[in-house]
Amino acid sequence: FYKLCIQIPMFRTIALLVAFTLSLVESNDQDLPLCYASTQSPLEYVPLDMEFNPSLDSKLSKVDVEKMAPYWNLSCPWEWSKFSCIHQDQLTKSILAYEFSSNLNAKGCRLSEFDAEALLKLLGDRTLLFVGDSSSRQMFTSMLCMIESHPSVKVVEDNIKWSNNINCGKYTNCIESGQHSGFVEGNVKFSLNETPNDVLDVRFEYKDDGASLPHVLKEHADLKIHHSIVVANIGSHIPLNKRLYETKYFAAYTEQKK
């Protein structure tokens, strides 16, 4: 489901997020429990063992993947040109990324296939805030692209602040400014055609030194306790002890506001 030309570990993180968010969506496979469907604390980490056997000798062609992928070669309005495999003329990586995302399974529990319409129905008029480093931004971008690709979804507002001079470095076919270049913050609002008043606000703010609770509350004062969803820094640039501290800090604040 994610076609960005980026580090493989990001797919695992997105899979966990989607599994937790869609734990109420029905699945045809009833033999295994839904991943993250327990009544335990949502802040408690649940190990998820992913299965994937990549093959560099894929029988899929460029035409096959182009037809099946939800977005491809900057068809998504928020893709970065330097992170699109096919836009960078890396066909093998493009097909491998598609195969990875299409054959991602969990051991001991089941993952619901991503459904943007079900996601918007489930979340309603909430705010979904991603705040953190470049990996968090990749998750944010993937979420936008997956939601926008559904025919029942309407883009209500697009407030992404594109760069005027992105550093292309060694990347080929790189767009340096404007759409598909790069961004550090912004938000996009979505609704379903059948329920235009229920608007999901998906936001991103870049903060590579960790997303502290005071910062989030100050910069996003309109977040609603037990209603809004915050996906904080996954920790590429901060030590584990600080991540654990911030997680407990968020949890304690939420409990205090009950």
C-alpha cells in the first residue's frame, strides 16, 4: 500500500498504525484476532512479527504495478519527487516496494486491508496529527496518498507548505520548488462525498528532537482529549529513555483529563 522509495522499516510502523486504527473494521479471516484489538492500554507496545519474502526476480511488470498501485509516479499530489522510485528511474525498487506492501502479513493476528472510506467513517471529524522527524513525514505523506486515492474521498482543504528551494543532492529528476519538491509542515482535510460535514484533518509538523507534550499542546491548542489522535516522533533522533519518558508523560496527561 505504500509506494514511496524509502527505508523499509517505515512500512512496519505504518502497518502498526493502520492495524490499530482499523481494529474495528470487519475482516473475512476470522481465524485470528485482529492485531491491536485488545482492551489493553493503547500506549502499550504490542510486538508484531511481520512476514515478507522479497524476490528480485519479480514477474510483475511496470504496467502491472502501475494499474494496481493506489498511486504511482507522482500521481499523488503530496509525493516528493526524490522519494518516488519510479520517478527516479528505479523500476526494480518500485516493483519490490509494491510487492512488499501487497504481501505484508502478521504472525498470530490479522491486518485489515487499508480502506480509506472505512478509515474516514471510523474517525469522523477528528484531527490526526503527525509530529516528528523525516520518518514521521513519510508516514504522513503515505497516509495522505492512501486516503486521496479512494474514489469516495474528497479533498476539502490542502494547506501543504511546499519548499521554494529543496536540496536535491544526488537525486535525478528532482523537483526543486513547488509541488512535489518538499515540505516541513502543513495539513490536508478530507471528507467522504456522502458525509461532507465530517472532516478529517490530517496534519504534520517537523520536529526531529522529539515531540514533547508541552510543545504539542502549545502549537496545536485545538486538539481534543480522547478525540484527536497524535502520532508522535518514532525516535530516530532521540534516545530510547527519552521516548519512554515522553510516552508516559502523554499517558499521564490523558488520564488526568478524564
